[in-house]
Amino acid sequence: MLRGMKNLSWQTSQGSRIVRVGVVRSACYAVETGDGRRYLIDTAVPGERAAIEAQLERLGFKALDAILLTHAHGDHAGNAAAWSRRFGCPVYAPAGEVGQVRAGRCVLPAGATPLGAAVMAVQRRLHVCETFEPVPDVRPLPLGEGVFGPHLGVVATPGHTECSASIVVDGEAALVGDALIHRGRSVFPPFADRPEQVGDAWRVLLGTGAETFLCAHGGPVGRALLERSLAALERPGRRPRA
Ligand SMILES: [Zn+2]
């Protein structure tokens, strides 16, 4: 049973701890697994670098075993190169997006909802989050259970981007990147390269057995809300909420 505290930290029954860090533009998650390994899931944007470094310092995170990126967007990969150097660790990104992380350049998705389309039109015009410091030696993120020790698994959850992945901790919590974006009662990502695959990704996430799904944008999503959202998405003629 996962225990959550103030929507900022969680503890699994297997002794793994997850802490949400950096919440202005985009959250990332510090994970200490039950066997003492330390990971950072996503890296936010350079503007949040100092604040997140201070948070990690307070948590006692002086070194990392690896940085895992859920996808190649600039608001997730923005500090990957800097923190790979600082924490002396490798960076992993979904295999199909390694080229973008290596180049430090991503293609932002189109809007999947009317609001998303409007926001993304502005972002694209301003080139927000399209470029970031390249990570020349980024490695492909392996998929499967226990790929980073007994506590961490990785599942493919494409939709927001073609190769987005989610990190599963002890089968109790999933760190989903932008596979879910939690705004109000909606969890459908307003921007997506493959909006038609988002429902499949949600099915994969529910299939992990996780009780809580932790997003980069917005608060945690419980199983019941994700199940309701998937049912609504699958209702004939129903379109995602904007
Ligand atoms: Zn994204």
C-alpha cells in the first residue's frame, strides 16, 4: 500500500521513497528505492535548476545512479546534461527519442484539444522548450520489470510523444511524464503526437497495478480517476475534454 504525504512525497510498502521536486514549470521526481539506489525522473527546465538542486541537497541526494527521462521534451530534458555531470550518472531516454536528446532539440506536439492547440501555437512561435543542452552519451531506456534493480520497472506509454515511457516503482506508483496532465477534472494531455494512442497508454498504466500516477504537470491522479477518464474516452462519440 502506497503512503502519500501532502501530495509531495510517497512511500511504497517495499521501502522505496518518491519525492516531487521542482513544481513551477514542470515537476520531476527523486526516487530512492528500497535497496538504496537513487534516481531522478525527468529534469525540468534550466530556470528551476538552482531550486531543484537545493531540494535534492536537502534530501541528501549527493549522487545519482541514473537520470531517467520519460520523453525528449525540453521541459523534461532541460537539466539532464548539467545533472549528469554534477551527479556523475548516465542519462537514459526512450530508445526512439535518444536522437533528440543527443541533439538537444525536440519537435513539440500539436494540440490534441482546442486549448492545447492555442497554447502550442504560441509555444511554437516562441520556440519555448524546443532546445536544451545536448546529452551526447544518452543511453536507450530499457523496458520491462526490474530493469533498474528489483524496485523499478519501465513501461512504454506512447501518445503524448511517439515513444514516451513511464517509470513504475514497486508496482505501486507510476511516474508518467506527460502521459497524463492533470488540470481540474481532466487528465488528457492537451498536446500529443499520437492522441489516438493515449487511451492505450492509460490501459498500460492501469495494468501495472499502480495506485497513484504522478504527473509532471498537475497533482497526482488516483486509479479511480484514471479508470473514469479511460471509460469516458472510450464512450462512443466522446471526445477528450479540453
Ligand atoms: Zn511533454
